[in-house]
Amino acid sequence: MMEPASAKILVVDDERGMREVLSTFLERAGHSVALAETGEQAVRMIESDIFDVVLTDLKMPGPIGGMDVLKTVKEISPDTVVVVLTAFATFDVGIEAMKLGAYDVLPKPFNNDHVELIVRKALDAKRLTAENLLLKRELKGRGAFENIIGESEAMQKVFAIIRRVAETNSTVLLCGESGTGKELVALAIHNNSLRRDRAFVTVCCAALPEPLLESELFGHMRGSFTGAVSNKEGLFEVASGGTLFLDEIGEIPPGIQAKLLRVIQEREFRRVGGTRNIKVDVRIIAATNRDLNKAVAQGLFREDLYYRLEVIPITLPPLRSRPEDIPLLLQHFLGHFGRRANKPGLTISPEALKALQQYEWKGNVRELVNVMERAVALAPGPEITLADLGDWLRPSSGAGTTIPTSLPQEGLDLEGLLNGLERGLLVKALERSGGRKNAAARLLKLNTRSFRYRLEKYGIKRGNGADEAPEEDEGDEGE
């Protein structure tokens, strides 16, 4: 497990000797320490910087005392932990301080061991608060590879790369269509890395306008823009020691691209409105469904940033190129959604399985998840049938037939597939021509006799695929 990172601590006390003792002791423990001798000085420092812990004396000369410092910290930087130091500790003082948000009240005199224990507990409390915000996300993939399913050769190559790069600190760029599971792969890399006990933080670069994205990534100081009512840590700081996943990196605005490049190169940045450089230790995994090479050529994405991100590229295959993985995925989703719907033991019919393997899956695994959740919810019996998948997924619907881009291992019914495609095009031509057979034949580059033969072959009549199609005029028989 990695050692806890050093903390930035502010010591506020009007006694010079007390400030020096605490500063020496805390710096020896590996912390960065700033000092303030009055409440007024402390407030100015709190307004211009972010501290992990503030140790403040209760009674100090001047209009601003320890309770005022405590209030200011909780107003400006709510995540900062405050410990109140006092030689006048009473029950009422302790209750008031706790109500205002103090972590603890430390009575004077105290020994170094006591201070060390309190600071350590305060930092643990701060760290736990941040990690709890990320707990649900981290628990999703704690089993490393268990949520990435596939036995195909393409997926085995992906697994092999994950295993090789996980224990490095190299930047990874995940490429692939939407819905192919890029976030799951990023989480698998994190969970198999030496950073697994630290935070895995995700930010969608396309979800926020530029000013908010900049604040989200790098944090901001109070008053740096309208609405910045308190100091805020950025996600780079939250993820320090762990992994930051930048999803949809291809959508990041040009202004932030330059700042991101600096963070990757120098491992430091400044908050919005800040003046101090902040060092971070964070691994970056980025993902995109865009062609970044093309974006670079068009001047939409910085070439130097692209090369910094593409240290280790991983391309995730679309679902339609690995139909042999669909039965395994179906088994997983049937079990998952079956338990949620209180329908254990669900199976899928051969016809439904065949339709799912022949479907194009433009939305990839994400689309398959939605189809299976709906099918499980609507299935009246213990088996998912073709009817439970919806009309748009049935090959027999003709117009919805999809030509697969690869040949499944178990083969496919070529004649049935082509017949379904031909029938669907006949129906579509009749619909577009308003039921006029000669016009429909011309749309398909057929003579009328061949067109009518095909209508009879597939039984396309009134009320059967060409509802209420009007009869042709006598004079419309030529061709």
C-alpha cells in the first residue's frame, strides 16, 4: 500500500514559541507547514490557498479569534479539517466548536505524540470523506476483469495489453466506438495497478462547458469567477496518488488542451484564480470515440497533446466484429437482470440468439445491455423469445434485416438472410411508391413481371406487408 501523501497544514497561534514547536514537529513528520500569528493573517492565507488541516489557537489578540478562523475555513474551504487549540477547554467551548464544524478540540498543554495522533486522524477523516464520494464507482469494478466479458481473439488481445500496462504509470489512450466499454477497461487497469488503493476519478470532458470543466479539473479559488463562493480542489488533486480517467478527451476545448499538456509534462498546475503551483502524482487514462489523428489534421486537437496521450494506445473492438462473444454476454446479462426482476434461471431461444448475433449493434455492448434489460422485464415466460426482443430486432421483419460484417463461428442461414432482405426491400419500395407496382419495380431496377413474381414468392398482398396497396391502372402494365 502507498504511504499517505504529506499534508499542507496551517498553524495559527499568537505565541511564537508554540508556532515554532508545532512547525518543527510537523515538518519532521513530512508535512508542509505555513504559520500565522493573528486571526486576520490566517483569514488572508485561507482566502488565497487551500490547506488540508488548520490548527488554530482559540484566544488571540485582535478582532478575529479562533472561532472566527474556524467559521471562515468552513465557509471558504469546507473540506479543510480544523483542530482548535486552547488552554481554556470547557465542555461548552467544545460543543460550540463542534457545532461550527471543528474536527476536535485539543487542550493545552499537549505533547507531540498527541498532536501527531490528532493530525493523523484528521487527515484520515478528510481522506475518507473524499473516498466515500467515489466509493460507488470504485465498487463497480473491484473484481478487475469480471465486468469485461469476451473470449474472442480481439478481446484476449485487449486483456493481454491490460495485464502488461497495469503496473506501469504510463499514460493510456483508449479508442473505440461508443458503448464498447472504455470506462470498464480504464477501471480494470487501475484495479490491477499499484494505485489500486487510491482513488479512480472519472470526468466526462464533453459534459461541461469550458469554464466549468477547467474548474472541475484544476479547482478554483474563492471569487475567481461568478459563483465561486468557496475554494475548491480540482479532480487532479482528488485523484493524486491514483488514476484520473478523462472520458471523451476528443471534445476538450483548445484552451484547456494547453493546460492539460502542462500537467502531463510537468505534473503541476494552478487552480483557477490561484498563484501557487500544485504538484500532483496522478496516472492519466484518456478515452475517445473520435479519430484524433483526423482531429489533429483539421487543427481541432493539439498534436503535442495527442502524442503525450497516446503513449500506450488500446483500441476496443465493436461488438459486431466479435459475435462469438454475444452468448457469453447474454449469459451474464440474463443472470444480472433476472436477479433484479426476480426471474432467476431465464434462458434464450435459439431464434432469439441467432437474431442477436446477426444484428449490427451500432450502440455496441451498451445497446445490448438495454435490449436485454427490456427483454427480461417484458418476457412472460422462462425463455426470452424473438417476440420479446422487439420488432426492430427480428430478421423476419424484412426491412430490419442487418447484413453481418463478419461470419459467426457457428455459421449463419445465408438463404434466410437474403430472403429477408429481399422481402423487406420489396415492401419498402411499395410503401415509397404509394403501392403502385410499376413505380415500385422501377425503384428496384426490375421489370414489372420480375417484380410481381417476387411479390407472389413472398406472399406480399393486401394486408400482408403491403397493406391497402391500390391496384395499378390498366395502362400501367408496361415495361
